[in-house]
Amino acid sequence: MKPILKLYRGYANTSELIVMGHVFRPTRKEDYDFQKKRFKNAKSIIRMFRIKTQANADIYLHLHGEKIHTKSLEDGHFKFCIPLPKDIGHGWKDYHVSIMHNGEELMEKGSFIRPFEGKLGFISDIDDTFLVSHTRNPFKKLYILLFRNVNDRKIFDDVVAHYQALSTAGRNKKNEQNAFFYVSSSEWNLYRFIVKFTELHELPRAVMLLKDIKTSLTDFFLTGRGDHNHKFDKIKHILEFYPHLHYTLLGDDSQHDPFLYEAICKIFPVTVTAVYIRQTGKHKKEKTIAALKNIESLNVATCYFRDSSEAIAHSKKIGLIN
């Protein structure tokens, strides 16, 4: 059996490239099958959270004739933060990473984006922001994750139209899109599931920054829960990595998005243009209303909405989209 190499979407600015992935120990278990139903889907999902990572594996990045060596961290995660070897242009580009196993080179292809020159960037949460997940009800969330495959999972009405409009806002050329990031408390275990879901529904192709991988059944039952500081750190990193962009933050009121975004707006009072928060319950939350009011005092537009049609109307009103 051979170790498993998983690559994630990377990103670059004018001078630096960041690409990442995981190395997993050899296994006979099948990869997640997007077509399985009910108990078979549940079995596939649970397998995703029982995978074993490989620490200190030798990993090689192949880019523009260079071969750069690093090793995986204790949780099998690896990350290359390197100077760009030359001007690579803009848009999505390919990269290759390899590992050695018994004298054989195992190579995988990934992709990264260097955004086209522009002014706008977008950062969105996933669960209950565009993917219906019922985060407010942990038991229902787990049930749906286990017994609904990717084809059966629901997306909020009009969210695709909103996100597609945002991805091309201010663009004159069809092939140019704005920088888009999905930052979530979902773990790296669910990366392929999220990629497939966004592709099925034609959401903007985005860089994903997720939570540390889980490797036990106990961890599975806590998926998406716990400390959300990693989201703050990752959003802060994006704003620092692309400091010239003006950002729109999209989230929901089921957990901590309003307060994370409030803190980001305080640190980057010039950089954030708008904050969108989806209402997930029957009533708006007083604490969320207060956080958004405070954000507005920093001259950042806010929209607390139940239906994405409201968010679209607001984006048109403030001139974010046509």
C-alpha cells in the first residue's frame, strides 16, 4: 500500500506563493464516494474522520523547473510559503507535489490562484452561510452530514446568483474574477466534499482555509464546533496577504461570525467594505444587531438578511454589484 497525498488550492500575491496539503498513511479504505446513500454515505463520512496522518514525510514541490523540499508537520499537514520564482501571470495555475515511497515518486497536481489585478476580495463562511447545515442544532447537523450525500445537501435560494455577481463585480472581462475565499470551522477532512458541493452549484471557485484535520471518531462528533479563533487568524492573514483589496465578509448568526467580523473591522477599518450576516433562526439576534451597528459606526455597510434576495438588493444599493 502507498501513502496518500492530498493537495489543496493555494494562492499567490506579487511576491509569494502558498500551497499546502496533507500526507496520510497507507490505507485500504476507499476515498469518499459522493454517490453513496444513507448508511453507506455515513460509513464513508466516518472513514474520512478516522484517517491517519503521516508526520515528517519528505515532500517536494515542483514549480518552474525547481524542486523544493520540506517535511510534513505532526498532523501530516504541509505548507510551502516561498518567493515566487518569476512572474507567473494571473488566474488559476497548476503546481505539482511529490513524495517518495520505496524508491517510487508519487506525484499529485494541485492549483493555486494569483488574482487578477482589481479592487475587490470576498471572504465567506460555509455552513449556514451558503450550505444549509443546521449548525444551531448539533444533532440535526450530524444527521444530515451522515445521511445526506453531496447531491442531497441543500443550498440557500439565490445565494449562487449573489456570489456569482460578486465574483465578477467591477470586471469588464469574462475570464477575470475577483479573489474569493471560503473560511470555515469545518475540518480539512471535508475538503473534497465542499469542493464537490461548490462545483455542483456553480459557486465561485475559491481558496479554502479550513480547521485542523480530525483523526478520530470522538473528534467527528465535535465537527465544526469548539474554538473559532482559527477563522479570525485566517481572515486576518488574507487581508494582510492582499492588503490592496477592499473586502466583503459573508457569514451567518448561528455561531460567532458577527463578532469575528466586528473584530476584523476594528483592526482593518479601511479594508472592509461590507459585512453580510444570514439570519438562521426565526428572529434576529440582539447581540448580532448590536455587533452590526458597531460595525456600521466604522463606516462599513452591513446587511442582516434572511433571504439572499435581500442581500442582492443591498449589494446593488451600495454599488457593490450592478
